[in-house]
Amino acid sequence: MLVDDAPNPQLFSEDLSSFAPTLVTPSIPGPRSLQLKSDLHETGQQAAAVIIFNDHQQCQGNFTVDADGNRILDLFNHIATIPVGYNHERMKKLVQSEHFQSLVLNRPALGVVPNLEFAQESRTLLSIAPKGLTKVQTMLCGSSANENAFKVAHYWKAKMMREKQGLGGDEFTQEELESCMLNESPGSPNRSILSFEMGFHGRTAGTLSATRSKAIHKVDVPAFDWPVTPFPHIQHPMDDPQNIVSNTKEEDRALASLNDLLSQRSESISALIVEPILSEGGDLHASPRFFKGVRDITRKHGVMMIVDEVQTGLGATGKLWAHEHWNLSEADSPDLMTFAKKCQLGGYFFRPEFAVEGNMRIFNTWMGEPTKIALLEEILHIIEDEKLLDRVQHVGNILQKGLQSLAEDFPNELSQPRGQGTFCAIDAQQLDLVHSKLLQRGILVGKCGSNAIRLRPSLIFEEGHAKFFLREFRSIMEDIAAV
Ligand SMILES: Cc1ncc(COP(=O)(O)O)c(C=O)c1O
């Protein structure tokens, strides 16, 4: 994934001051953010994870401005949700239109009384559908997209099983209708969603049963008795000849486990869900060959394949959808793909054979948000007009090469540099210290898994920002190594 001509970050001697943060408090968070955090906590809102408060009007491009006036270089972007930077002029213009304002003022219940443009807007969404997934359903957030994707899978599986028995796919028996009201079989069948170790798919009751990244997110919550299968543990750089043989073996081990499990239980498993990069779990990667194997095995066993692109989607890997890097043919595309975050609203694309018929079987009050679809449309124009996917690939190469060189130079502190486009990560022995030292230099990054720094810059992140970040990262690692 790396190109050889990306500059060595040790050589960034040019003036990068225009990419630098501006700090006004001796430490971050400053006093106002700390006070607001305490105020917020008192109201009962969850505030433990709050880092800083944003002064939204002051934020611009790649810089967030906090409550104390610090202008911070943002490589986290509200957990990977800001696609074209803060307060983009074209987005500001869009929201000034009377039409947009009427939608803000009168949020429609899209499942019953949608706005006039909804069908056309849904067609526009289909213009970015992955190969083969020619239908779309909007939702609210990533969790609601996944929750409803699970329902699609269960409906499909139940229909298939009925058809196998020579019954009409959607003709429910009286027993099914009565038993589901008691949460009992056969109306509430004993079927499951299979997920990978360290996968993350949300925190609502259903998705939490498929989430396997951190115990603290799950403990004390009753869960479905759903199966889990190992995800390969890959060594990076992935294309290093020294790693290829062991990585292939490791992926084969994971594929064999998956095949064994589905050989025994495929009738009770409606779908498998997987992220192209297991993000909250620690930015865990696997090769296109592995994912192709997963596709083949799920299909062989009649299990739907759901790809969760909530975090990886909309461009940060250098392609609109990260699973496009697998180079699958249209026939081999996944069955359904969920999205949210950078797309501004949740939803999923799916193959037509998974369409759900019947009244309100997939439904909630809002079913999406038309203002967010309008924002997404403009975001797509900006991505195209500003050639942002090309930029992500170029800047991503610089970031990846820079992380690799840092791991080589600080082997006791940093390891496993990895990334696709600007969607990058590196393991840090002293994760909290590195995170906090970067923040004190005015750089906000994310954490994931047990020890990874994750980078989630917006798509307008420039070469200069990347070089500035890498130079500062090197400098704090020199400080840490000197202690
Ligand atoms: C891969 C993935 N799936 C699902 C979710 C849940 O999305 P949301 O927080 O919007 O409900 C997340 C959130 O981080 C995610 O990263």
C-alpha cells in the first residue's frame, strides 16, 4: 500500500507553520472545557469521555477550536464523521436555502409522509451504491443501520426456510404469529448473527450482541447467544515479504474456523457481519484474499454477508467504500452494506433479493433525515470537484510511510504501523501518554483497541498537515524515549 516516492518524514525541513495549531492555554483541556465538562456531568449526560468542548462557529477546515480558544489540528473528527472539514463554504451556502430550512424546521416521518424529493434523493444515494447493491434504505445512525440489517437477514432466512419446506415465504402460521408475541419459537426463531472477535457494530441491544471489542461495553447487559469466530492477527507491514507467509497461514486458520462453524450451524445463522477494517477493535486489517474467502464460505453455507462500513465508508481509505479494495466481481459483492458517520445519516445498500415486503417490518419514526441526505449530496459533489479521493491516497502514502519510519526508529515504543489511505493506526506502548502529549501540542487523534492510536482526518487533510503531524509525533517520541 505504500509508495516508495513518499518523502521521508525526518526530512520535513520546510516551513509548516501554516499547518500548525495555535494554543492559548498552558494545557488542553483548558479551564473552560473542564468547567463545561463538570456542568455537563451534573446534568446527568454521559461526560466521562469528553475531551474538549467545540466552539463550532470558529472551527475551520482541519482545525477545531475549543471552548478556550485553542485551534487544534483534528485527526479524529468527531469519531470519523466530518468528511470535508469544518464549515466548508459550499455546505454553508447549501444550508442557507429556504428549502433546506423548511426541512430543518419540519422533520418528516419518512416512512409515512416523506418530503416531495425523497424518491429522487434516494436515487441520488443509489449513485454511490457499491457494485451489485442496487437498493437503499436510510436510517438514523450506524447502530440503527446494523439493527435493521440484522432484521433483513432474519426475514430473508426465515423466508428461505419456509420455502424449503414448500410453504409460501411470507405466509405466517397462526402458531408463528402467536408465539412471537411471547418471544417464543417458532415465531421468534432461534437464529443468530455471526460476528468476528474484536468486531464492533454498535451499542444498542441487538448490535451489542454482535460487538466483541471491549467487555466494558457489554458487561451487565443481557445478550443474545450468538456465535463468534476468530479474526486473523496480521503482522504489518502486510506487504513485507517476511510477513506474507505467516499472515497467509493466520488468515487460513481463521477461514477454516469460519467454515467449520458454518458447516455445523448454518441453518441457525442468518448473517455474518464484518468491518473491512475492525476499527474500534484496534484497526485490525486482513487481506482481500481473506475477505474473498469469507464471501465464498458464507455463500456456500447460505448465510448472508453484511459489510459494516459505518466507520470505513465514504473515502478515507482512498476508495468510497473500503471493501472496494477487495476487488470482488459484481456477482461476489457482499449482500448488504451499512453506512453512517461521514455519510451524515445511517442506512444500507442491499441486493434486490433481500428487499423486505410488508407493512412496517422495517420502520421507525424518522427513517433517516432529509437534511442529512442533502448535505451528503453536496459532500459527494465536493469529493468529486476537489478530487479528494486522489488527495486521500497521496496524503495517506505520506502518513503510512511516516508511521512506518517512526515504528522503525522507536521500536520499544511504537509498532505495527498500518493503514489504507489516511485511515491509519499505530500501536503505542504508552498509549495514554502519547495521546496526551499530542494533545498538548494541539493535535487531536483517536485511540482504539487496547493500544492503538488511530488517525481519522477529514478528506481535505493536506500533505502539509500530515508532515506537521509526523514531525510533532517524532518530536514527542524523542521526548518519551529520552526519559
Ligand atoms: C463499524 C461501526 N459500526 C457501527 C457503529 C455504531 O454507529 P453509531 O455510533 O452511529 O450508532 C460504529 C460506531 O463507531 C462503528 O464504528
